[in-house]
Amino acid sequence: MNPTTVAAAAPIVDTSFSVSRAFQEGGPVMYLIALFAILTIIIVVDRFTKIRAMSIDKKEFTDQVYRLVVAGDIRQAISLCDSRPAPLTNTVKSGLIQAMNKRPDEEVQVAMDAAFLREMPKLEGYTSFLAVFGNVSVLSGLLGTIAGMILSFGAVSAAANDKKAELLSAGISHALNCTAFGLLVALLAIVSYGWFQHRIQKVENEILETSMSLLNLVVANRDKIRD
């Protein structure tokens, strides 16, 4: 037999990858995972934009505020906070207002603590959902894989002997699309969650450190505060 004729008669196997084909092979669960992927991307973009907008140079800001407090110019320090709205500056501003009004040290601290509790939810937003979406994406991928395997073995049991191996390999390939896509979404969600948690914790530490330093500075310079 002519080799050329044999080659022409052999079936052509398409090994190329495409997202649309992966969705068709993965079944309905792929669309559920896609929903989590879209929600994850929305939260990542939103938090990245918001946290970047809320971030300021702590050293530069505190140096200017502390200098104004030592000079007794609390009003100017408050104006400086107003010019840079952020969780750190809003917390400091709350304490400065109480200091300007000659309130006791305890009230200055309470005002900053209350401002801290108000500001942190703005910083955190829906970040906690990233961990949820990461876990649910993995579970959804496994669900799609198991469902695909069940359907695949069901088809194999009813097929002719010469078709069983082909149907089984095709079914496994189809089912694993869900696992792969679910793991991909989970990686994006969990890595993003860890990075945002690191940034949020850093801002929290900066606020707590700055509020304590500011209180000590106000206590030491109350006699210099001008009306």
C-alpha cells in the first residue's frame, strides 16, 4: 500500500487549544467558574485602584504634621489632612480636631480609634470574597470533572468495544477542562487576596503607629496649641 495513501486516510487530530472549545467540552460548570473569574477580576481591579488612591507617603506626611503640632499650629495640620484624604490622614485629623478643641487625652485617642474603625472597611472592601471565590472555583472545577467522568463512564458502558478507549480518553480530556480552569481562577483569587491583605495590614500598622505617636506629641505640646 502506498504510504501516501495511508497518511491521507489517517484521521487528523486537532490538538490546538481554544477557550471556546474548552468551554464546550467542560460543560455547564465552566460557565459557573467563568462567573467567579469575572467577579474576581472586578474585585482585583477595584481594590487595586482604591488602595493605590488611598496610599500616601507616611514619612513625608507625618514629618509635616508633627512639625505643625510642635509649632502649635493645629489648624494648619488639619488643613494638611484635608488636602490628602486617606485612611491615615482622616484618622489623624479626628485626633487633631479634639486636640484643637482642648479635649482630654482620652477623647483624642477615642476619636482616632473611632475614625480607624470607620476607615478600615473602606480600605478592605470586598477583599475577603477573593478567598471565597478561590476556594469555590476549585470545588466547582472538581464538581465539573466528577460530573464529566460520570457521564463519560456511562457512555463507555453502552458503547461498542472498539469505541470504548476513544470515548474514555475524550471524556477524561473534556472533564479535566473544568479542573484546569477552576485552578487558574483560584490561583488568581488567592494570590490577589494575599497581596491585598499584606497591603491592608501595612496601612493598619501605619495608622496605629501614627495615632500613638501623635497622641504622645499632643500631650507633650498642649501648652503650644493655638486657638
